[in-house]
Amino acid sequence: MSSGFPLLSLIIWLPIIAGIAVLATGGDRNASMARWLALAGSIAGLLVAFPLYSGFDVLMGDMQFVEYHPWIEHFNIHYHLGVDGIAMPLILLNCFTTPLVVIAGWQVISNRVSQYMGALLIMSGIVNGVFSSLDAILFYAFWEASLIPMFLIIGIWGGPNRVYAAIKFFLYTLLGSLLMLVAFIYLYRASGGSFSIQDYHKLPLPLAPQILIFIAFLLAFAVKVPMWPVHTWLPDAHVEAPTGGSVVLAAILLKLGGYGFLRFSLPIVPDASQYLSGMMITLSLIGVVYIGLVALMQADMKKLIAYSSVSHMGFVTLGFFLFNAYGIEGAMVQMISHGFISAAMFLCVGVMYDRLHSRQIADYGGVANKMPVFAAFFMLFAMANAGLPGTSGFVGEFMVIMAAIKVNFWYAFLAATTLIFGAAYTLWMYKRVVFGAVANPAVESLKDINHREIFILTILAAAVLWMGVYPMPFTEVMHTTVDDLLAHVARGKL
Amino acid sequence: MKEMQSLYLLVPLAPLVGALIAGLLGRVIGPTWSHRATIGLMIVCVVASVTVFMDVLQGNTYNGTVYTWMITGDARFEIGFLIDQLSATMMVVVSFVSLMVHIYTIGYMHNDPGYQRFFSYISLFTFSMLMLVMANNFLQLFFGWEAVGLVSYLLIGFWFTRPTAVYANMKAFLVNRVGDFGFLLGIGLVLMYFGTLDYASVFSQAPQLAHQTIEIIPGSPWMLLSVTCILLFVGAMGKSAQFPLHVWLPDSMEGPTPISALIHAATMVTAGIFMVARMSPLFELSDTALSVILVIGGITTLSMALVAIVQNDIKRVVAYSTLSQLGYMTVALGASAYSVAVFHLMTHAFFKAVLFLGAGSVIIAMHHEQDMRKMGGLKKYMPITYWTMFMAALASSGVPGFSGFFSKDAIIEAVHFADIPGSGFAYFCVLSTVFITALYTFRLVFMTFHGKPRMDHHTEEHLHESPWVVTLPLTILAIPTICAGWLIGPMLFGGYFGEAIYFSPQHGAVAQMAAEFHGVVGMMTHSLSTAPFWLSIGGIFTAWYLYMVRTDLPAKIKQAAGPLFILLDRKYFIDEFYSWLFAGGARALGAGLWKIGDVKVIDGFVVNGTARMVGLTAVLVRRFQSGYIYHYAFTMIVGVFVLISLWS
């Protein structure tokens, strides 16, 4: 499928170059120019991603749009790009989210506009790089680079406790990924000097090193997802991050962890993955149930949605380690759906925060009286978060529960409790914030959402409903890749 | 045939379009055009439903796909329609009652600020309910199932500034979710063992899996179909408000009355009954599941009817009556008399809609007063409301000739003939409840419409009959309230349901009834010599004696009953128990896991602990870098000694 045109490079570097151009507009005197340039850059980034979908061959299991150039020849490191049915949807999700985040920060971010917008665009390009790298060192470079813009976004535009949150975020994720680098170096030696991820897929390995490599990968990816018990950086990061930062963090950065499991853990160490699947399933289910209960008790809306994210991402890791097609495709669908829904939920909280500068549930009440249009959107996304059929939130959870019941009835039983807990924490928050009589003069002063906000929420609402009513196009692109992956894992390497 | 298929699509889509118009454009086009648009499209929906129904009566059933929702693994999930006698009956009942409620709403919600929103919701509800009954697979059933739950949630909380309303709607949604939890697991087992969610292929494979076992608890094999059917029935218990998941329905009366009639009486709550009838090829293979259904239905029938006697809120009486009547339908399902359950579902939809809409009419006249102790003597002011409600009360009490009589008598007969374990208990429940039903229904009629007016002078002066938009639906609905029962011959014993409902040869209740059935008149004359008739007459007489003749007696009985009265008045303390155990328990657990698990152990000990360890080590190590030469020299000497002593 390699037509010679470096499409993936364009998808990676266009936003980065646009981001640098935005940075070059300088101080806040040129804020307006920075905004428009950022918007143009992000939309261009989305447009160039379309051919990735239209030119994608759903029947082909191999990597597509491959680019292969030597980079550091001494260590056999290559600039090697390519996507399959797992990476492609995630790239599209990323490109789709970036313009929305730019628009969401349009009026809200008023100081250091060019840096903020620049950081967003650069991060978007870096994340595309993570999803399309087929060389371990290239991957690692993009992977670690993605930390920097987010670190800055939280640390500069964040809330009062932003420095603690930014450092916690950075150290937590950095510590995890260092062991991944160690694993890469081991694999480099074991494979006789290759950093090609596809070589690693074929590399035979005994069980003992497989388990060690699995654990090294696990730390890197589990922190990112995040899985219980290494999730505690996420609520802090979300609470302190500006709305746009939260959206990118939840919708995109968490997906890096999920992607890592599918690209590295499962294919490189398939036998260890199966050997340790019991542990992974247990951790995922603890995540779903424990975090669901913790979310119930949150007084801060952003913290509540952050915990809800952890609980929903538990479905992703659960789906991966059930080793059947429903599970892995369901987990992929869940990742994309979570991208839409968590983005929308954080934007909804952002809408209220922009007006009242509080995220505390107790400071609200009766918002529907003053903001009926907003209340309708928020209702839709709350229901999607609670996994209502007809919204995207249902599809992934449904598939993973169906996958779980095939393996063990009790896995499905525990996973399905999210039907109750997910609805409980989401609707209880909605009730306290939106329903009721106007709670205080601050709520009385609220103005309903403006055209800019309606525009963003409408797009996300359309995505949530489309995926709920007709998920076929989303799963169609994954089939071949997922089938190949499952066959590969089933064969094993021993 | 092609035209019929587009007609099938038109049935659910017309109300959906109506909902979108009223919901999205409501502010632009205003209240009048909103109700015109939704009602116009509802008329389209009713006409299309009736046309489809006529076509089905000709024997033209249909099972086909509209589009493929998703393909994953080895399974296809599709959106499609199954149009047969069962779904066509439901389509007509749902769309007809819905149209009546749409018209009624013009009067009831007049001048409400949320007028357009209300029309949007009830049209959306109609769409969801039609998707549910027309589904040809479990997935779409679940979609409709949850979507009606959503609209019910939105409508119970319609007046969202009332704390009780927004509490009730969340409670309704969550209790329903508990049922859906079981339902989804049941669907999971179906998909796992049958490899498809399509009704037709599942039902055709069912006999082969009749002896399949499953070890949910390792070492104890259970029958697969029993487990599956009970899980599916848990879903029905949530939606159709069966004990112990019934707690949400009485509270749902916080919603406006038209939706109490449409959603919480005539249609949505019967979804569980419909679902079990639809799954008859599965349930017929498990006597264990049928036993469970019989017992749950029996408990609901009797216990909820008892609570209805002590209610003073007019809507709550009708709500508990609905619970009890749903219990009747459930018992019929358990007795393997699915067609009888659906028949009672239909007659109940009509007479209960009249009771609710009539109650709503009274509430409008009383300026939103719902306490029956402040009513009385309304008969002369509201003759149409009175007479239609009176007919519905007779039907509800099972007086011969009225619709409820035929369906309820058929249920009692079916339980009598059933030989499934638990049928003895269920028979006792349904029989004794006949008396109680007549008692509480006529208590309502007498307290509201007869006797001396007990309202204040101001209210009494303004009493008048409701406008025609309210009385017209009442009158129209009163017609089937009286005569729908006369269809019992063809519907139950004339092979009406064809292959839509399956009866296993072992369960002969309906066949036995058919053998003893000698026409409508025969059934009525025969009933005069049976217990249900005298129980029902006795109930009406008791109500008349207590609330018309010796009005001092009820207070004395209340005194004498003491704890028993408190038990009924507090609805067996189930609400208190649930809120303590589940709501309190979940909150305590959540707080514990958060404050101890996350904050203390993971963050406090592991994460920040690690940071502190690094810090402490750094403090220690920093001591060594004092900058004084003699410190370094001393350390060097110690080092040299250690090395020498180690290697010498």
C-alpha cells in the first residue's frame, strides 16, 4: 500500500511545524494570529489524515503507508513508519480531537496564547509519531517527547496546585517508561542488533525473559492507561490541568498505554501475556469496580470524571487479556469512544468552570434553569458515560462484557457492575449539578453556552451518537489486524 | 411486500421525527406547532400500525434486517424487525395509547414552560418502545429497553426543580440498571452458547441446548437455560417492577400524570411481560425459571395490592394497583400462559390508562391536590371523568362483562390448571387479590367522587369538568376498557398468536382452558358460580360499606390493626432498608477505598513515600559532601582500611 507519498510523515510533521510557526508569533500582542494559525494548522492536520482512512486497505493485515529510511545506521536505528488497523483509528482520533481543543481554548486561554496553542499542535504531531513508529527507538523518542508539552500545559496554565501535579505526572510516567527502554536494549541484543518492532514480533524468546520483558512493558503502559494501582497521578493531573489539557490527556494520552499493550506486550511476549493474563484481568476488574466506587464519592467534578476515566479504561485492559476478538475489538472501540466521551465530559465541566471558576459539585445546583441547551448536551454525554445503548459508551463495554462471559462468568459479572456504578456516579453528579432549584446567586448569573461551545459539543455529540448507532465502520478497519494478532498470540513463541 | 417494509420503518420513525421536531425546533415553531407536528406524526404512526396489524391478520409475518450494526469475531449484530401477531398487537396498543396521551397532554400540560420538551419526550418514548417491541434480536431489544428507561428517567424528573422528582428519577434509573445488569448477563450467555443474538436462530437452537449445563460455581452444574432465563427475567423484574425491584414505580408518580398513564402503567412497565412472552421458546424449556416467575409474580400481586389499600394519594393508589396487576401478568407467564399474560397486558393498558388519565383530570380540577381525603362528591362536577373512571374501576375489579374480568379470570384459571411448582402459592395470591383489588379500586371511586365534598370552599367553587382534549381520550379509551375482553375467544383460544408464542406440550394450562371455553357469555354465566366473582363483588361491597355507610370504621380498623397498618403504610420498610444497605453501603465503601486505599496507601505510602525516601537519602548523602578537605581525607582513609582488610 506504499504509494511512495510520505503521508505519515506529513501527518506527524505538519502539526509540529505548524506548532513551531504558532510559537513564532511571539507574545500575546499577536494572540489572535496565534489562534487562527493554530486553528488552520489543526484543521490541516485533520484534512491530511483523511487519506489515511480512504486509502486504508481493511483486508490487509500488514503495515500500510510504510516509510523506511536509515536514521542512526551505527545502531541500526531507522526512521520506520507504518500503520495497521490498530494504529490508524487512534491517529484519526488524535487528529479529530486537536481542532476541538484549539477551539475550546479560544477565549479561555488569554495569557501566553502562542505557547499554549503551539504546545497543543506539537503534542498532536508527536502523538501521531507514537502511533506510527515501527522502530523502537523512534517510538521511544516520540513516547518521551509527548510528556514535555503536557508537562508544560499543566505546569503553566494549570490550577493552584499545578506544580505538584505536573511533577507527579512527569515522574510517574517517566519512571514507568525507563524500564521499557531497558527492555528495548535487551531485545536489541537478543535479536542480534535490531530495533525493528516487527522483528521483535517474530523473535523467539523463552518464557522467563518474556515475563521480565512483560513486566518492564507493563510498568510503562499501566501507568499511562492508567491501571489500578498506578492511577493516582491522573486525578491530580486532571484537576490541575486546564480544560484543553484534560481533554488531550483523557482523549489521547491515555490511549498511548492501551496502544502499547497491543503493539508490544501482546505480540512480542505472547506467552508471558497469556501466562500473566489472570493478574492483568484481576487488576483491570479491580480498576472497574474499586474506581467506580471511589468515583461515587468525589466532590470535585473533574476528579470524578478522572476516576470515571480510570474505570472505563479498565475495560480496555480487561478486553486485551481475554484473548478473543470481541475483547480486543471491544477494547479498541472503548478507547475511541472514551476519547469522545471523556473529551465531552471535561469540556462540559470546563464550560461551567469558565463561568463560575469552581469545580466543586456543591457550588452548583439547578444549572438547567439557566443553561437549558447546555443541560441537554451534558445529559447526552452523561448518559454516554453511563454506557447507554445508542451512544458509543455502550458499544465497547458491551463487547468486552460479551468477551468476558466467554472466559469466565464472574469476570463478566464484575465488569457488568459498571452498568450500576457508572450510572450511579454520573447521574448523581448530574442531579446535584444540573437539576434542582437555582442553588445560589452565582448559578443565577450563568449564561447559556455560546455558538463556539455549541459547535464543539455538537460535533462530539454527533460522534458519540454515530458510533453508538452504527459502529460498523469503526470495527471494520480493525478486523484483519486483530485476527492476525490473535492468531499470532495463540501460536506463541515457545 | 416492499410497501409493507417501508411501512414497518414508518411506524417507529414517525414518532422519532416528531420528537426531533419538538425537541430541536420547539423554541422556533412554538408550542402549538410542536403539538401539531408530534400528534400529526403519531396519527401517521397509528394508521401505519393498524395497517401492519391488518396485514399480519392476513398471515403476512416478516422477519428481516434493516442494517448491520456491527460484525465482530464470529457474530453479526443487526438492527431488524420481527413483525408477527405478538409485535403487531403491541404496536397497535402502544401507538394507540400514546396518541391518546399526546392529545390529553395538550390539556394537562397547558401553559407549562416545558411544553415542547414534554411532547418531544413522549414521542421519543413511543419510538423507543416501538423499537423494543418490533426488534428481531436481543441487541435491539436491549437498545429499546434502555432507551425507554432513559425517557422514563427524563420524564419522571420532568419538573426538575422538585427535589423529590429528581430523587425519584435517579432511583428509577438505578433500580432499572440493577435489572439490566442481570439482563445483559443473560444476553451474554445467549450469545456465548448460541453464537447469535437473532431471535429466530436462538429459538430454533434452543431445544438442542435444553440439557446443556453450565458451572457458574465450579462443581455444581446448573441447567444453562434455567440460568439464562432467570437472568433475563431479572431484567423483566426491573422494568416491570416486580418484587424486590419494584421500589422505583411508586416514586415515579412524581412525573406528570400523562406519562404515569403512558409509561408507568400502559406500556413501558409491560415491556418485561412482553419480553418473557417473546422468549417463550426459551422459558418453556425451564420449569425452574417458570417457578421463580410464579413465586415472584405471586408475591408482587398480593403484597402490592395490600399497600394500595392504605394509600391516600390518588395517583399512588393507581400506582400500587399497577404493581399488583403487573404481578398478575407475571403469574400468567409463570403458569406458561403467555398469551393470557399478553391479553391482560392489553386490557390493563386500556383500563389503567383510563384510571390514570381520569386521576389526572381530577388533579387538574383540584388544582394539583392529590390527597383523596380532601376530595369527595366530584361526581356531579365531572360526569365524564366519573363515568369513564367508573367503567375502568369495574374492569379493574373484574366485574363480568368488562375487559379486566376476562383477562383476570383467564389468569386465575391458568394458574389453577398449571402444574409447575409454586402454582399453589401463586393461585392463593391471585385469588385473594381479587377481593383486595375491588376494595382499593372502589375505595378510590367512593372517596373521590361520592360522599360529601371535603375540599375547601375556594376549590369547590372552581370545580368543573376538564376540557375536551382531556375527556375525549378518556371516552375513546373507555370503549376498549369495556369491550376489549370480548376478544378472548379468538385471541386466546383461536390460534391468534400463531407461532409467535410457543407452548411446550408438557404445559397444558392454556389447552385445558381452551377445552373448557364456551364463548364469552358462557364464561360470564359460569363465573357467577365461582369464587373470583364473589370475591370481587365482596370487595366492592366492603368498600361501599366502609367508605359510604360506616365512614367511621376505617379509622377504627386502622387503630386496631396497629403494627400491621404501619407495616403497610411504610411499604414494608423496603425503601428504608435499601437506602441503608445499598446507597449507604456503596457510599461508605467508596469513601473507604478512596480515603484509605488511594489517599493513604497508594499515594501517601507508596508514591509520596518513595519521594520522601529519595529525599531522605539525598539529605544523608549530602552530609558527605561538606566541602571540607579533612572530611574527604578521613573518608578516604576509612575506605582504604576497609579495602585492605577485605582483600588482605
